[in-house]
Amino acid sequence: MGLKNILRNKYLWVAVYIIFISLVYFYIDSVLKSDSISTTDKEPEENTAIEIKPVDVVLKIESPQLNKEYSLKKTNTDSVLDLLNILRSEKEFTYEKTAYIDRIEIDRVNDIYPPEGYKWKVFLKDEDITQIIADKYLEDNSTYVLKLSE
């Protein structure tokens, strides 16, 4: 009996089909009989809403070519990046940034490019916050310093 004869044998295909249908039937039957997964109700989350308050902030730009201050009244839900964007649209302030997956670099401020070995960085209380300016909310009576740093 050759391979061609086996493939042509109708009775063999009927038997394979019946076995397949039987296996599918028993599988579906066992799945339907299985216990359902228990669920629990999720406890209500605490309200983590931030109370919106006005904040007074100052942005100081420090470089050998430029020393300037900008004072603004914003809200505590604005980020430092929002502050830079607002200043760009409202004042005589320009900057360019490059956002990479793992970091943010400020390329130029008011057409001043950093010299070799230096970068523009944003500081709050002597802490470099350049990498988190998109997530860092403005704090009341704070001075943010944008300066050239090694």
C-alpha cells in the first residue's frame, strides 16, 4: 500500500475526521466544566488630585555672554518644561532642546551654543534637574537657574 493509496482512501480520512472532531468535543467540554476564576472587587483608590495653586517662579539664565532673569506667575501643575515653553512664546527668550529616549539636552539658549565640554543645564537649589524638566512641577517662590555647566 503506497502513500498515494493511503491519501486516496476515503475511509481513512473519515476515521481521522471523526477522531479530530471527538478530540475537539472533549477539549471544549473540559474547558466549559472547569471552575471559573474568582474575582474580587478593587478597593477604591485614594483621591490623589493635586490642588492647583498659583506659584511665583524666577528663571535665571547664567552664561559668560548673558545674565538675565524672568519672573512669572504660573500654577503648581505646570512643569519646568512648560515654563521654558511659556517664556519662549511670551518673552524674548529662545531655546532648542533635543529629547532622546534616555536624556534631554538643551542645545542653545538665546542663540548661545555651549562651548566645547559644556552643556546647558537647569538647576533648582544646586541640583541638576535637566533630565526631569518635563516631569518636575513648579514650586512656589523657587528660582530655576539655566546655566552653562561642565
